[in-house]
Amino acid sequence: MPIYEYSCPQCAAFEVIRPMEAAADAQACPTCGSEARRKISAPHLSRTGTAAFSLIDSTHRSASEPQVVTGTLPSANSRRTPSYSSHPLHQKLPRP
């Protein structure tokens, strides 16, 4: 639900959370009871701490500042496990 800001002429500004269809141009002040007018303010459209914002930011940044890999490639002598099974029953299975 949106947050609406109201400005009371005698007190400070206050906020009211209500649905869009129930937003009024004037609201009674919670401290003094006088009529307060609704203020026009900038909306909060995004939250910068979300994962989606981080992904979008890193995508835009990679266009002009790509990450450079400084490590070396793995050696060819590293021990690799076979991609197949040596079990005799597995050899009877159909091959793709």
C-alpha cells in the first residue's frame, strides 16, 4: 500500500498508509485534529539492497568495465574421474 504524506499547518508533517482508492486530499491531524493537506512527494520506486538491483547494476557495469581473469588455467595433469561407470551391470544399459 502507498504511503501518503500530509502537512498540518500547526503541527509537523505525518504519514498515512492506505489503499489508493481511499486516499483523500485532506486528513485530520492525529495530534491536534485540524485539517492537514496532502503533500506531493517523490515515490520510492526501487530498493537498492535487493538481489535484482545488484544483478542489473553488475550487468550495466560489465558493459564498460569487464572483469579480467588473472588466474591460470588448471593443469592438464590433474586427476580426472571417468565420466562412465565401471560397474558391469551399467554396461548393459542402452547408450545415447
